[in-house]
Amino acid sequence: MKLIHGDGRDWSDDEVQEALRAHYAPPGGDSYWASLERRILTRVRAEAAREWWTYFPGWVRYGVAAAAVAALVVGIATWQTSIAQERIAYDEILGPGSEVPILTESVTDRSRSQREQTLRYLLSH
């Protein structure tokens, strides 16, 4: 690894390693560690008082949207079920739909009157 510093000289790996050790070395005093522990414990104690649902404030919109979609699906399913139940009840009460006779005579005589054709149709069935 070659690093070119502002003075233009090449640093060896050992020099870079020593510089990084000095930079990332932990603080030597006990006061730093005591202060760090105190800050961490203060934060933990402050967080312990929160309820579980307060950790998810960003999920509120997604939760409301999911609840709305679920309510819509349940509403549609209920509506479709009630329509099916109405059809079943209708069929049970009235029975299957009766067949209406269809006029099978396709050729009509123009000389006959409409009344005569209707009478002929009714008498044939």
C-alpha cells in the first residue's frame, strides 16, 4: 500500500499501521469509560419507560392502509355472500324458474290476423 502525503514522500506499511493505531487507540483515562457507561445507562433507563408500540411510529400509515384494505375485502366478501344467500333462498321458496313455451312456428301467414295467430299459439300448447 502506498500513500502519498502532502510532503510527497512514500509511507511504508509499518508507518501507516502505526499512524492508524495511534488514531484508533482507545482513550486511556478511566474518566472516559465511566462517562461512557453513565451515558449508556441513562439512555437505557430513559428507553425502558416507553411502551412497545412507540417503537413503530413510521409504520402507522402502512398499518392503517392494511386495515382499510382488509376491511374492504371483508365488506366485499360479505356482500357477495349475502347475494348468494338471497339467490339460494329465492330458489328454495319459488323453485327453479319455469320454462316459458317458445313459439315454434316460424312462418307466419300475413292473411291471418294477430288475434288468430295468438289463439292458434295458445291452443297448440
